[in-house]
Amino acid sequence: MIACYIGIGSNLGDAQAQVERAIARLGQLDDTRLTAQSSLFRTAPVDAGGDDYINAVARIDTQLAPEQLLRELQAIEQDFGRERPYRNAPRTLDLDILLYGAQVISSAALQIPHPRMTQRAFVLIPLLQLDPFLTIPGQGPAHAFVPSVAGQAIRKL
């Protein structure tokens, strides 16, 4: 089993309920176990317009390969009505693989660690809630990036 962290966000419809349902769905994936979830947080959109987001991070242990996990997450997004009309469009559900064990993956379809995770309070704060001593492969301790996101509004629900 590989420990993975999944970023979760929604800002369309009943965003809070969608994030809660998405967390439950992660625990139902084949060969996967939901092992932890952060609190829910309300955040303003970053580099986008629209309503505030509800965000969380979940920790899963999985035997799915990274690309298969990505396909499963995209299928969940589709089940929730995710559309991609343009970059950073408002969304019913967004699921991102933040970390896949200690692996660094760079392919056309997948970048792990997630390339913008250290620039987003809505990722770092819930991630550090789950593991305050987490290290981002190739980048160092996750807590070292918190000062750079201190200006981003985030509120625990």
C-alpha cells in the first residue's frame, strides 16, 4: 500500500456536501483505504473567479498505480458533473493527487508532487493538519511553504 494525499475542492452547488460525499467515495475505491481526512475549509478562489471553495485533503492508502488512481479520481469528478470549459473554471468537484508516497512523477498526464501545492493555503493547511511533519519529495518540509501563502484567506468550517 502506498500513502497518498488527495486535494478536494468544490465551489458549485452544495459544495460542502459534495466534498463530504467525495471523501466517502475515496474510501470506496478498489484496493484503497481512506485513512484520514482534514477538516473542511472555506477559501476564496485563487487565480479564478466564482464563489468561495470548500476544500479538504484526504489521506488514502492504495495499491492503485498513479495513473489508475488519476483515472479513478477523474471518474468520480465526472459522476459529480465536473465540466472543464476553461482553465480554473468553477467546479462541482476537483480531485488532485498531491502526493503519491515519496515518488516524483513527471508525465504528460500527471505531475506529482502536485506542481502548485506549495503555493496554495487551501492545500498546505489541511495537509499539515493531517501530518505537521510531512516532507514534500524533492522540495522539503511542507510547513516551510506556509509563510508564502499567509496572505491567502482560509477559514476552518
